[in-house]
Amino acid sequence: AILAQTSGSGNLSITTRSNVSVNSTSGVAGIDASTGVGSLQINVLRTGSSGTINGAAGAGIRIRPGADAEIFVASQATVQATTSNPLQTNWVLDLTAASGATTTIRNNGRILGGGSPEDSVDDRTILAAGPGQLVVNNDGQVVGRVNASGLSGGMTFITSTTGNDGGWASTGSNVFSSGDDLIGTTATGSIYTGFWTGGK
């Protein structure tokens, strides 16, 4: 696991190129990062067959930034939490957006629960809270549910991919923010109400 914190105005940047996982300790995230009033950047890259962030019994990535933040998941990299299923309380991404700031997810890889994509469509995938704004640019594969009920700055979630390796697939309840939200696709993107063959 990676735990990183800064205070004051210091910025924080974390880049992984290999697998990061934790044991079964409840609540421990694969990456847990926070800043005082500085920005936060997390890059999940893939080298060879390595490039998975697995939170096991905690979040895959948990962030508490004091300013703008970005999580970038590279092509073929994966962020997951093996106990993000509906019977658990963990989320794959546990995010906060600071006041007057934007937390951005740029996904070119995969964000999903710990099972196969077919088994992850109702998993707890993105949890967002705070007074700021969340922006999700999905150019990869997102599988599972979103809960932004604690977010007041609004959420934008745009998907640009489709098919077995792309799109956003979810069943169950997705809860958006109390601000202005925009959920949609580009001409090449799809949102599925189930796994990829379950409809759009």
C-alpha cells in the first residue's frame, strides 16, 4: 500500500508502474493520498504485466486533496477493490473534491470491482463527496455504480468508448450530485444498463 500526505501548500504526485496491493486489513486503501492546500496527481501506469492497484478490503484509491486533483489510469492498467461488492462498504475510488477545485479521473484502462467485468456491474465503483466538482473522462472501461450524493459542486461523466473493452456498465442505483450534473457519451461511447450485452 502507498500512504502519502502533505501539509501546507505542497503539491503531491504519485506514479506507479507495478502492482500495488494490500492485505485483508479492513479500510486500508491501495493508494491513500491527501494534501493540505496543494494539488494532487496520481498516475497508474502499466509496465509489462504489472499495473494493477488492488485495495482488497479497502478502496483501490482514496484521495483527500486540498486543491485540484487528477487520477490518470493508463491503457491496460487497472484499479480495483476486491470487496467492493454490494454486501461491502468499500468503493474502488473514494474521492473528495475540495472547495473551488476539481477532481478529475482520466481513465484509459479499467476501473472495476475485484471480480470479472460480468460480475462487477453492481459493485461500488466511484464514491465522491465534497463541495468541489468531479469530472470523469472515460476512454477505457468503468464497471459498477457511482454514488456522488455527498458532492455538491456537480459531476460530469463522459464516456468515449464502447464494446468489450470500453464504456460504462452498471446495474442498480447510481446517485449523482446535488449540483449540476452532465452524464453522456461522445459519438463513439456507450453506457450500458448491465454488462456489454445487457443493453444501452
